[in-house]
Amino acid sequence: MAHASVGDVVLMLILCLSPTMVCAKEWIVGDDKGWSLGVSGWEKGKNFSFGDVLVFNYDPKMHNVLEVSTGEYESCKFIGVPSRRYNSGHDRIQLLGTLASYVCETLGHCDRGMKIHIPIQN
């Protein structure tokens, strides 16, 4: 597991203490159920911000996390090389950009609701 450097810690403190910045929030995907079948919809009603961190907890022998395009998210069909593939069972993913979509790549899991689509506020 990677550890933050002193520079990373100092930068985070500066950003958190800045009057125009808010510290990032950590979100446990699926709450107590974790990253599992039927998790789709967990993200509804939540306000995700740039820099927030998603924590995916799951059994890596059964699941993974794949960052996908909106089209791939909607169709559950994955074309080409994914942006990112995670498979540790305890993945921490920082939200960057304006939209993030994640699915489980295991056959049939995306179709069974193991996916989330997150608008990110700046």
C-alpha cells in the first residue's frame, strides 16, 4: 500500500486550510453492503465534489472495479482498454473531472446493478 509523502501531507493541509477549499470527503460505496450486486442507485441524492474519495470494498476473487465511459456504463458493454481497472478489494479512487462511471467487469454483474454513475461538482 502506498504512503503519502511529506509533500502530499503539506499540500493537503494547505488546501484544507484555504478559505476557498473544502476538505475532500470519503465515501464508502454501498455503505455497509460494500461494492456488491444491486449497488446501482447508492449514489443518488449525494453531492460528490472534486477531490472526494470513493472507497470500494469487495471480495477481489469475485469482483473488480472498472472505470468506464458513460456509453459503456449505460450498455454494460466494455469496448477496448478501460481507463482504469482496480482489483485490490479495498480500492480508493479520487474523483477528478466532472463525471465518473464505475462497473464490475465480472460477467453479468453490471447488468445486475453493480455499477455507479457520479456527477462531480467543482
